Amino acid sequence: MEPLSALAIVNSIVQFLDFMTRVVSTGLEISKSSTGASRENERLEEIIVQLRELSASLACRPSSSLREQGYQTTLEDLSMMSKIDCDDLLKALNGLKVSDGKPSIGKSLSAAFKARMKESDVSSMKFRIAARQQTITLHIVTVVKYVTVQKQK
């Protein structure tokens, strides 16, 4: 066997062992959890629930001048899209939980494996929500600037 081939095999074995170590570690964490989810997913769920509620509350009743400038429609659209993204991520996170009472080791390992396989999907949703959140923030800053300028006139 060539040294390069042997190195590639060793690298594959190390990657597999690393993956399985993470799955087992997460599985044990899930089995000890009262919610059937990993700590990371529990924290993420708390944040997303708060963001979802905030997005829903952003539909305010602005003055007619804000509506004329198109700020209200844009903010409502962004808020609705953010709420939909949050709902999608919460649905995905709920799908990664062990839901039948106290998680057994087998169910916990299965949930951990599923979580590792869905990791890129969850990361993609988190990125989309963060981008939407930044857009909402910029939009709110624009609205505040507009209102400030209008009050100075």
C-alpha cells in the first residue's frame, strides 16, 4: 500500500471516530435532558421563540407618512418572513427532539445522529434568520431617521 493511500485511510478513520464521538456525546447529553433536546438546541429554541414573538409584535400602527413612504409595508413583510423562518427552525428543532418521555440511550443516540445529519440545514436556517434580523434592524434605523427628520421640520 502506498503511503498516501494509507494516510487517506487513516484520515477517514479519524474523521469517522470524531463524528461518532460527537454523536455519542450529544446522545448522552440528550438522554440526560428533561426536554429530549441537546443544550445547544434548547438555547437556540429559546432565542428563536423570543425572536418569533418580537417579529410578530413589529406590526405596529405607524403614522400615515410612514405608510406613504412604504416603510410600514416593508417592515410588515420583513416581520412576517422572519416569523415564518422562526417557525421553520422551531419545527426542525422539534423534529430533532426525543419526544417519548425520558429519552433512552438508543433514542438519544438516534436523535443525536439525526441532529448531526441535519446540522447544515439548521445552520442554513440560522443564517437566514440572522440576515433577516439584520435587515429588520437596518429598516428600523431608517424609520427612526425618517421620523426624526420629519419632527425637525
